[in-house]
Amino acid sequence: MQKESFRNRRVAELLRQEISKLVEYDVKDPRVKGTIIIDVKVTKDLSLARVYVRNMFGYDLDDVIEGLKSSSGFLISRLNKLIRIRKMPELEFLKDDTIDKAARIDELIEEIHKTDERNN
């Protein structure tokens, strides 16, 4: 796996900050209310930004992502005004499932401990 360049990390973090502000204050779609931008990963050529999201109100993430997709034109136009970059990356919105994965790992570890206790 190739190391991420300093420029890519800087652009990704700047995108995360600005998209977070825009989603919180400027996007009017009710489906995105309470959306948290967890992380942004950009491709090496900066053509695509994968935006990982969660919702703090527990809304269905599929609806949240549809709301973000429908607002992506607005977001890109605002980002073009806020960030000086030769070409704004295309935005791809994805569910952040790290918390779910961590919970599943905890469940599996707990099962292993219970099995060990029964065998002893």
C-alpha cells in the first residue's frame, strides 16, 4: 500500500473541515441533519474524495447519503469558493462503519472469554 502524501492528507483534512461546516450550517436538506463527517480520503491524483459519514441522531444512513448526494453540486460549488485548488475532487459519500466493526469485534472477544470460562 502506497503512503499518502502530505498534500493529499492536507487536502483531505481541509475538505473534511469545510464539508462539515457546510453540512451543519448551509445544506437545507432535512435528511442530512445531524450528519458528522468522520473522515475524508482523497485519491493520489485528487480526482475523488471519499467522504465517510455517520449520523448522531441515528437516521438511516442510506437516506443521509442520498441527501448528501443530492446536495453534492451545492457542496462542490461552495467548496470551489472556499478552497483554492486546481480541480475540485468528485465527492463520494460512504457509511462509516468502524464503530459497528469495533462492536462486532468486542462481541466476538466476549464470546471467546465465555467459552474459555466454560471449558475451565
